[in-house]
Amino acid sequence: MKKIFALLLISLPFLAHAQLEVYGRYTAGGSVEPNINYFGSKKVTEKISLTFFGLIEQKWSEALIGATYAPSKSFSIGASTGIEQGTSSPRFGASILTGKGKTSFAILGELGSGKDNYLYKANLFHNYSNQFTLGVTAWRFHGVGPNFRFNIPKLSSTIWLMPAYDFEANKSKLMVGVRLNM
């Protein structure tokens, strides 16, 4: 985990666009699971970007590097590969982002070793104003539910809240987070 964190810090100055997100996942029963995500991208050409994603949780972490191809401003597709804590097998990721006007849809998936070692996340968002975005999210290990986002442009940050129900764990969960654009 220390190596992943060091890689994040070393990569930070070289990335043209980056987001740092910190959130807590609260589960019915009182457990709190903190999470730190870091995403960065650097344009190589007008349509191709290099990407980096890192995640650190209490008991697990990962780091992925890849590329995104955006043939238009309203569509991009990406692929990545990397490592995860606790295994010597690679981890793979793929994403699609599309949108029109103030509405966007993103879906991403990850696959590690083992039949249950996968993640999915799908977001459908609509920006109602420069400050308020409402959406629906389906996210493995988090749940399905509404996603409320409040943007603070002067601080280049977003505060978000997602009450959800995790059908795999049969538990209600609440995620509260802050995202900082760098």
C-alpha cells in the first residue's frame, strides 16, 4: 500500500487533470469504511489521454494505468490494467462515458483474479445548475440509489451524498464524500 501511495504522489505533478475523492461508506449496523480515490489524465493527442486510477481502503487497494479514446466531446471509451493488493494477478478496467447537454451516463467495470473479484459502477447524472447535480448510481459493494452532488466552483470541489441499498449484502448504506479537482 505504501508503494501505491508513493506512486500517487510522484504522478501528481505530471498529470494535467486530476481528481482526489475522499468518502466514507456507512453501513446499517454502524460500521464506517473510509475510502480515498485518485484519478488523473493527461492528453497525449486531441483524442487520446493517458489515465491513472488509485484507490485505498482500510483492507484493500489498487492502482490502474490506461488510455482513453474520445472520438468526440460527447463520447469516450477507456481501458486500463494494473495491480491490486493481495494478489499477483493483474487487474483490468474498462469505461464508457457519453452525454448530451446537461445529462451524462458513465459505466465502468473492473476484473481481478477469481470469479467474484469484479466491480461495476454506473452513473446517470443531470446537471440542474452549475451547483446542483442529481443522478442515480449502481455501484457494487455500495448499492443502488440516488446521488446528490453540490458543486463549489470557487473551491473546485464537489460534496456528494448517496443513500443506497446494497442487494448483495442486503444492507442499507450511505456514502458521503468530497471530490477536489486539481
